[in-house]
Amino acid sequence: MTIKNSKTLLRIAIAALLALSSAALHAEALTIGTTPGVINDSVEVAAREAKKQGLEVRVVEMTDWTTPNVALQSGDLDLNYFQHSAFLDNAVRDRGYQFAKAGYGVLPNIGLFSSKIKNLSELKDGATVAVANDPVNQGRGLLLFERAGLIKLKPGVGSKGTLADIASNPKKLRFKEIEGPQLVRALDDVDLAQGYPAHFVAAGRPEIAKSGLQYSTVDDVQYAIVFVARADKAGDPRIAKFIRIYQESPAVLAKIDELYVHDKRLYSLPWQKK
């Protein structure tokens, strides 16, 4: 064998080793799927913090609420972070996913908002009010109306209530069902609306997010965004490490607070309440 051939083989061997090392590093990276806004932006900060601690994290932003679960089931993701427990339970029931909750994330509070009144006592009889039209978020909204003293639901209904479960409506409020993301736009067309502060912030209307007449609290923990893994991978130590960083890193907590315009009424951190 000539010296030239030996050098060529050496270069090939080195290149192969580098490729294998790169593949190994990629394989060790934790891949997490998110959705835009507060969720993705806070996870990006956590990923940077994780890198400082030797954990490579690849964040994949997805624009719908179906793909993150499909990608997790197929193995394209190690973890996703975009859904609350009620949404997850529906997905598991409908699709047969073998998933497990790996930890709690942010709890986006909801509120009752109005551009026409400044206090719930000003709400007139027969007023038009808006709630989400999907069963999961409508139930949460109706609970908030009940906590505000505006309606009473049938006993035992809890967060699964629908408009048909309203047992008492003393002000004869007229309920209008609207798609969750459109509640922001509907605000000027009704007297009072269930709303998501994060949506108002994202729409460039933080002053509305901060002026709710009633807010939910950490008691709504079932609506906290959860980290979800495949059941057979939930014990992956990388997942536990990343969630710990997300929950404890001062940089991440500061980013979450910034994204919620520094108003603690707009969100809760359920892991701090346990």
C-alpha cells in the first residue's frame, strides 16, 4: 500500500468517525414540539439554558394543534408542550395515543372581558355574552361565569359543562358561542366575553389582557400546559432534566413573566403551588 493510499484511507476513516460523532450528538439531542407564542418563546429560552448544562435541545415550532401529537406518536419528537390535560385526554381517547404526562408547564389563566362595562355589577339583564364553542374551553368559561356569580351550573357538572347545563341564569344572559381564537375579535360585538389574556397580548392588545373583570386561578390546574412524552419514553432522564430547567431557571421564569406583560393575574405556575 502506498503512502498516498494510506493517507487517503486515514482521511476517510477520520471523516467517518466525525460523521458518527455528529450522528451520536444529534441522536442525544432532545427534540420538543411547541406552538407559537408564549409556549415556544419560553421553551427557546429553556433550550439555551439547557445547552449551558450540557443538554442539547432542538425546538420544533408547529402551527396547529394536531401535528405535535402525531409527530410524538411517530417518534419524530421526544416531547411536546402545547396542550392542557383536557385536550390531551380527548386526543388519547380519539386517537389511541400511548402518551404520559411528564410534568406541568404554564397555566394560562382565562378571564371575563368587556369594552362596554368596567365592573360586572354594571352588566344589564339580557346582555349578550360570548363563550368558546368547543366543549373543553366552553366548560372552563362557564365555570368562570359561575364563579363571577352570573349563572349556576347543574350540580356535579364541573369543567365539562355546556350551555345545556346552566341551571340558573337570573340576568337572562344571551350566550353566543364563538371559536376560541376569535373571542378576541368578538369583544366589541358583545357585552362580555370569555377570553384568553395571552391571545390579547399576542394580538397587540395587552391593555385588554390586563383589564379583565374576573380571572381564573391556579385552581384550574387541569388547564395547565403539560409536557407530554410517549409512555415508553417518559422516564428518559433528559426529559426530567429539561422540565426541571424550564421550571427552575430564572431566565425562563423571567421570560414567561415578560410574555404575560408582568401581570401575575394572567398566568399561574402550578408546580410552585404543589
